[in-house]
Amino acid sequence: MRAITEDILRFELRNSQPEVYYIPTGKILTPAAREYLQQRKIKIAKEGECPQRAPEEAAAPAAAQPVQQPVMAAPKPKYVDYQSGSFYMEKPEHMTQLFDNQLVPKNHPRILFRGKLDSLQALVVLDQALISEGGGSQQLLADLDDVLKALRNMMRCDVLDEELHSDTIIGLTHAELREHSHNPMKFYNIRQMLLPSYTMGRDYALLNQLRAAIRETEVAAANAFYDGFRFSRGDIIEELNRLSSALHIMMCKYLAGDYKGAAK
């Protein structure tokens, strides 16, 4: 059910003073809108119903009754509140678009998740710049490009409310990412759950920073897409989990010497 706000009424009645405001079928007045009509001494009735008249009005001769003015059609709103269904002619400063013309507060969990996702992409680009300037591995930069591509695709699918499809990350399927991450000794001859240290090098530390940032973004996604009963975007949450595995694998590959080539 859509709500008619005070802003809509102010626009609709800006050049008129009707005796009665008829609420269109399927819509409701917000408390502020109802108070606005009462302040202007405009009666309120549902569409198709007769408003209740005061006793003195009922006793007055019919000729004395004011002529009812035609009801103006409500203007088409530019924005809609995603949660309450309220209409807005202009976007409030404290709100932002979730998708299309649907608005949510800027501290909504979906917006907080997008902020984390945006920061994560910025961190990938910064780390690539540092690795490149330091003469790091071209293959490492290419793998980070693949991670960045996956993050950008995730953002696009969330904003457009589309399903996320992903076949591989750094050349591995989701099943392979899980297998390699859970058994690095088998694939890279690297012991599992090796605690990071500054002695392992700058590029390794940057990869570990990215891994931790992905885990934080995954938590933000879980908060954003949980409605109290289920997770609505399991595709995005799964992709972040696999990206975390991808960074762990890249750290193992770094220690195994797979990223020894210099950037060109």
C-alpha cells in the first residue's frame, strides 16, 4: 500500500483549497499528511465515500452548502521509499537510490555493503599500483585484475538487481578454489594456516590485507541480505567467500615462488 506524504499534498494542493480530500483507493495518508490537511481544515474521506459532516452543517439548508471542488489527480512521484512505500517529489539528503527510483537511508545495510565493496575495489587498485611500482610480478597483477573484475561485476549485479554468474576466479572454478584453499600443501607445498609476518615481504602483506578486507565485506553482505529468515543474495555471499579463498591461494602461490617474474 502506497503512502501519500505531506510533500505530495503540498504540491497537489498548492493552488486550491478543497472542502474534502479524497484518499485514492489503495493509498494511505502518512501522519504528517493527515495533520497538514487538518491544519488547513480540509475534511478527509476515502475515495467513493461521503465525508462525515458536523451537526451544524447537516442542519443547514442545502443551498448553503459550499460547492464541492473537483479532486485533483495526485502528481506522479519521482522517488519511492523502498521500505515504507512513501512517495517523494525530490530525493531527501539522507537517502540514496537502492535501484531504479527506490530510496533507502544512507545507513541502510545494503548501502553499507556497497560502501565496503567500493572500498575493497579501491584497495585492489592501490595494491596493484604499489606492486607495479615495486617491480612486482606481472602474473600477480593479472590475478589481481581478475579479482577486481569479479568485484566490479558483483557491484553491477547488486545495483541492477541481477543474478550474479561467475565461472572462474584466477583460472579456478568455485569447487577448485575451495579444494586448493583447503589443501595448500597438496597443490603448492605450503603449510595451511601459516601466520603472516613482515619477513614474508611487502607484496605478501598486501595480499593478506586484501584477504582480510574481503572477509569484512562478506560480513557486510551477510548483514545486508538477511531478512531475519533467509539470505536473499546467496550468489553474492558465495562469490565473496570464493574470493577470500582466491586471495589465500594467491598468498600460497607467492610463498611457493609462482609470482617471481617482474612486472613489465
